[in-house]
Amino acid sequence: MTKFLFAIPFVLMAASASAQEQKQGHDACARDVSKFCRAQMQEGDQVILACLKQNRAKISKGCQQMLASHGQ
């Protein structure tokens, strides 16, 4: 039981870091999504990702860097 309680803070920190990373990715590409992928905004993340990749030459440097850092 003690080991379980000891692990909880680490799980919460990892979840928080993941959420922060997703927010930064969202912020980096938000303008590009609304500019180039507005028609796909309600179709889900994978469709939006495909749209950003299709428009890679036009999207901002920050969004391009975020995609590259996530292996896209």
C-alpha cells in the first residue's frame, strides 16, 4: 500500500506534463488550424493532423516544429 501511495505523485506529475504538452501543441497550431483546416475542425484530431500535414508548407514555423517534435 505504501508503494502505491508513493507512486501517486509521479503519476499525477506525468499526467500534468502530458496535458501541458498537449496545450502547447494546441497553442502552436491553433491559428493554422483555424486558417487552413476550418472545414475539418469538427472531424477529430486525426483529420486535423492530416490537414496540417497537407498544408505543412503554409503553416507557421511553431506549428511545423511541434509536428516534427511529435514525429509527424
